Amino acid sequence: MEFKDSLFEILQTHKEEKIRIFSQKLISQPQILGVRTPMLKKIAKDFSLKLDVEEIRLFKPVFHEEFAIKAFLIINLKDDESKFALASEFVKTMLNWAICDQFDAIKFKDSRFVNLLLSQCLDSNLEYEKRFFYVYYMRNLAAFELNKFFEICINEKDERYYVKMAMSWALAEIFIKFKEPVLNLLESKRLDKFVQNKTISKIRDSFRVEKSIKDELVKFRI
């Protein structure tokens, strides 16, 4: 039995209708079977011992869970060059925010590949590949200086919802570690209105930020 057929058979045995209905409301595409993420990671780990790089590359996902499996298979690869080759193609195929945000766990021993992936995604015209730039930088702040990232945010012209949401999320997370630089950015009000206000909202929702600081942020809303 081929990998794709074998995988689909396994996914069928673990699908749950309640999970499918709930998840499909959050994720419009592709179609969802309803398999929980911990099970998907376990299935991917098992297949990682059996598949070679070419088999992973040739695998064409259809269902949401298949995209997740391919993401985890790539993440589990040991060789940086093979991992980057597959990752750089995979980010072009992502169809929703959930797969994008799961794939940010990908790590490389050589930071050069982190920079290459970030650069590729920043230049992309695809919504979720562009979103991945902001999500992945949030996990790899050492890739380049914060001031450069702030300038990218200020100059970003992409109006798509999931790109703007990722930018706001990244800035809110960076605020936890580097309060003053982000505070200065928000005070300057140079960000897009949606991003500025959503970043402030996300920071104010955080349990890791003091109330006095949350109250101060209100005056920076546009």
C-alpha cells in the first residue's frame, strides 16, 4: 500500500465528528477529517522512520490533516539542506493559518537556513507564506535586529487579514521581552491603524503585562 493510501486509512480510524465540525468553523479550507493534533504528531513521527526525503516531497496533501502530517514530517527531518528544500516549497502550499502556525516549530542547526526561509516568505505574494514570515520571526528574533523588523512592519502594504493579524501577534509577543522598543514604536503611531490597535489589544489581553502598562497603552490607539 502506498504511503498516501496508508496514511488516509490511519486518519480515518482516528477522526472525530465533533472535532471536524468545530475545526471546520475555524478553518474554511481545505476539508477537515477531524483528527486531533497530538495524534497527527504521533502518526508523523511513526512515518518519519519509514519515509525518505523524496517520498515526503512527492506527497501531495488534500485534507487539512494531510497538510499537518507533511508539515510535521518536514520538521522531523535531520538534514538542514533537505529540510530547507522541502520547507521552501511547503510554505507555498499552506491553505490556512493553523498549518502556518504549526510549521513555525521548524528548526535548523545552521541559522543561515532560518534567514533564507524568512527572506523568501517576506517577498511572497501568498497570504499564508507572507504570514509565516511574521510568525517565524517571532520564534527566531536573533535572525536580525528588532529595528529592521519594525521598519518592515511600518512599510508593510499587505492588507490581507491573516498577514496583519500575524504582524500584530508578533509585535505583542516581542513586547513581552522587549517592552521599551515596542512601546516607542506604538507611541510613534507609524504602524497601520489595524496593526497598531490590534497589537495594543493583544498586549492588553496578556496575563504577562502589568495593569498600569495596559492602561498606558490605551493612549496610543489610533
